[in-house]
Amino acid sequence: MRAIAFSEFGSPAALTELPVPTPGPGEVLVRVRHTSINGFDLGVLGGYMRGVFEHEFPVVLGKDFAGTVTAVGAEVTDLTVGDAVFGVVMRPTLSQGGLAEYVAVPAGYGITTIPADLDAAAAGALGLAGSAALTALDALAPKPGAPLLISGATGGVGGYAIQLATALGAVVIATAGPGEETEFVQELGAQHVVDPADLVHRLRELAPDGVPAALHLAGDGATVAGLVMRGGRFASTVHFVPADAAERDLATTDVMADPSRANLNRLAADAAVGKLRVPITKRYELADAPTAIADFIGGTLGKLAVTIAAPPDQRSRSHFSI
């Protein structure tokens, strides 16, 4: 099978031929059709997960996946061959990933079926960023009519968080640059947009006493936390904890995605009926995934989706077998 993998620490990710994995007990094998790029992939490729996870080289990148179950391991009872599924690769080691034609994943966590009304490409860009946004919003618990600051709102997690917060009635203040970035967050529901370069000044105008809650996705964490009022809530996806959190009685959360079946079903149900938009802004083929990763590093809006079509020789065989 084709996959985007790297063979050792420091080596680049490249299109690689690997054996199709075999699902173990409690696992299913998924023929992946769609996936997306996430910040986690950059962390893995950059070696930042060294010592955190065991690496089984070659390591295939990609956390999101959407596709079809093609085989089930022993002890799997709730998924069957032919099921359309999506989710997040939640293996105990870094080895298999969603940027591949096939991936074996646990059947009990990080996977669910795709609703009939949800586009599979959208499902393939929903799991990791969407569940991280859910975790963040559950921790921040914004009140209707109250301001919520989202710093670094133009990416995937930010795009979902804006929509989830707006649905709860929060007044979202999103950081974004002028032009395309501002238009992007406004379309998703941000009521106020602040240039990161003018964050402190503009926030003091919008919320003189500080905001009751802030989500830190990018930017200087200390600056963002400093704009939260005493006794407020602060959540970060980049593992920043304010040094004065205890002194200011801040409730802090180190956001981790929780792609439980309940959370994935919640996201999928909202996306299927249009309550939650999957903000895909660029699409790539599997062979172009290294370009997608480079684009992600350079800074892009929303989600970068990757489609994994059948190789030309397989498409030809399928055509003649009809």
C-alpha cells in the first residue's frame, strides 16, 4: 500500500510502499479514502513526540481517517466489513497513520460510523480538531452573551471552536490577520475580530475588565492569559500554563482531544445537518501530502484535506471488472 511515512528521526516524510496491516484482536482494518493534516503530524515529524510515544519505524503520519471497514479482528462485534467509518487513529504507538491506503485501528475508541448525510471528505477532516474543540469548549463553559477569546482562531481547532462557542451563545472574539483570515473567522461566526499585533489594546476596548474565558491555540500564552479576568477560565492546546494561575484563581485546562464514540457522533450529527461546518480550504492527493504539510507549516486557513484514491492500476482493473 502507499503511505506517507518517515524512516527515522530527522528524515522527511515521503510517499512509501508498505505492507497492508493486519487487524489484531479488537481492531478493524479501514481502507482510508480521506484524511487531513493536523498540528500533531508536525509534532511527530519534528521529533517532538520522541520520549512521549514509542516510535515503530517507518512511522506513517496522519491522525484523521474516513473510509470503509475491509476486515475485522477477533472480538469485534459492533463494526462489520463494509461499514463507512471515520475517526482518529488511537494506537498505543506511533506506527500506522491515516495518510495511508489502509490503517488498523481499535474498534472501541476513536472510530464511529459516518451518517448517511455527511460527506466522507468532511468526515476525514473532522475527528481530531473537532474533538479537541469540544474538549476545550466543555472546559471553558462559555455563558450565553459572555465574551470568549479564541487566540489563533484561523486553523482547524479554531474554526470548530468558533462555531461551537457561537452555538452556545458566546460572543466570540477571534484573533486573525486582516483580509482573508478575518473573512474566514467571520463566516464561521466570530462577532469580533482582532489583529494579533493589536490584541491587548483591542481587548481592553472590548472587555475592559477582561474576558471570563480564553482558548489559546496560538500566540503568546502569557499575553492571552493576562486578558482573562480573575477567577476566569483558560484552556490551551499547546500545553501552556500561566505562571500566575493559582494567584489569579484561574481554572486552567491542558486541552487533549477525546475522540470517544459519543464525541465523534456528536460532531458528525451536527456536521450532517449543517450545524457545524467542516472548513476545508484546500484539497490534495496522497502523493501531494508532503506539499500539504509544507503548506500547513507556512500557515493556512481551516483544514487541509487529503484524498486517497485507488492507484491507477487498481482503478483500471475495477473498470474492466464491471
